[in-house]
Amino acid sequence: MRKNIAAFFSFLLFALIALPAFAQDGKFNPNGGAIAIAAGLAIGIAAAGCGIGQGRAASAALEGIARNPGAQNKIFTPMILGLALIESLAIYALIIAFLLQGKV
């Protein structure tokens, strides 16, 4: 069992060392992995935050409409505007993630 684990980690070590040797353009970006992780985290955190924000906004709006159905016209339009602005933040994070991926 120990031989298998040692063989696996030695293979992994040599594979990671050999990765820059297979680069086609000769330029190696040592921060490429960190940039890729940052791009993934940026869109993941932004999507989670925007999803929570949209859920809370819709919940509050529907609760207000349920308590006072006559105020539906006054609540619905600002809610849609707020949801659109929250969604635009997720789109901005997606653009930033694409720009970061271009630097890898």
C-alpha cells in the first residue's frame, strides 16, 4: 500500500514539474494557477451573493404584497428594477472572471 502511495505522489511530482516543459509559446506565467483560482472564486462568490440578494429582495416584496395587496403596483416595479441591478453585478463579476482568464 505504501509503495502505491509513494509511486502516486512521485508521479504527481514529476508531472507537475514537467508541465512548463510542454508550454507551446515558451512563456510561463507562474501566477497562472492563482489567477485561474481567483477567476473561479470571483464568479462563484458573486453568483452566491447575487442569488441570496435576489431571494431576499423577492421575499420582502412578496411579503409586502401579501400584507397589502393594494400596494402591488408600487412594489412590483422597484422590485424588478432592484433584481435587474443585482443581476448586473453578477454579469460584472463574469466579465472580470473572463478578463482574469485572459491573463492565464
